[in-house]
Amino acid sequence: MMKVTPLLFSATLAALALPSGASASQAALRWFASQGYVGPEGTRIVACHGYGCSRRQVLTVDGAWLSRASAFLKAGRTSPEAERGALARVVSTYTTYLTTVIGGRPDIPGSPAQMSGVHGQMDCLDETANTTSLLLVLQERGLLTHHKVEQPESRGFFLDGRYPHFSAVIMEKTSGREWAVDPWRKAPGQRPEILPLVKWRQDS
């Protein structure tokens, strides 16, 4: 069982207005504001759950967790592909920890409709906000070498026969190629999908 040491939480279900760090990705932070969510500041994150960020929990990423994440990402500095692999590992440990600390039934992948509003359950907006917050913290700490955090993207709008879906996005610095970082279909602790944004947009 994972030890409860990576993150220190100050729990609350209220939305807290935390100011956003100036050096973080402004486009990503504007997305938080447009959704009525709270972007990260420094190592503080407002984690979303309950679908549509209807429930919120404030956490502070501590040095022990950042050291582990840093070790994964340093090992992935050899190439953009290696860094994406390291990011998948970091995100998987993060989703496990969120489930452990938030409590309730472990998050069910794919956000079944009957779980809307249930404590600890996350839809794609929750997953996108939480993943983007984490990526911004990593970027703020200088832990991303080959990528930068972009504004989340969406696909589907009912009229095209697809339910709207969101994902966190990173961009490869040298090529400009964008990648979706999407844990929505995965159970906590499983590696997220990290695939070209063009391909992600085509999926149903």
C-alpha cells in the first residue's frame, strides 16, 4: 500500500480563491478561470472530484513527492519520448494518491452517469483540472525539459455524435507537436493515455 507521504493536504470542500503563479502557463490558467475552477499556485493545488469540480480539496505538494517525481523525470530527459513515459509514471502515482486521500469508493474510469456527485468520483473535467494542475506544478519547478503545459482541449459536441470530453495537453518544445495527457479511461494507478492530440481528437 502506498504510504501517505507524497502530499500534505488541508482538506476542504469549499472553493478557495488561490492566486495563480505568474510564471505558470497563462493559457492553462485562463482555462481554469473560464471553468470557474482554481489553478495552482506554487505547490498548492485544488483537486476536483464529484464531477464538474463540484467537490474540491486543497493540497500542498511536499518535497518528498517532488523528489520522487523529479527522479522519474530526470531519468526521462534523454528524449521527448522518454519524458512522456516518465510523465505517465508520475501521473499514475498522482491518481493513486488522490484516490487514497480524497477517500470514498475508488474512482471508476469513464465517469458512469450514476456516479455523478459522488465523493471521490471524477469525470473528464475533474481529471483534466487535476492533471493540468499537476503538470503546471512540475513545470513551475523546472522539472519538464522537453515539454510545456498547454491549455486543455476538448472534443465532441453532441451534434457530431460524440459526448464532449476534455484532456490536459502538453506541447513538445522542439517540434511543436501537441499531446493529450488523459487518465479518464484508466483506473487510479494505471498509466494515462498520452497520445498525439490530433489522434485524441479523432477518438470517440
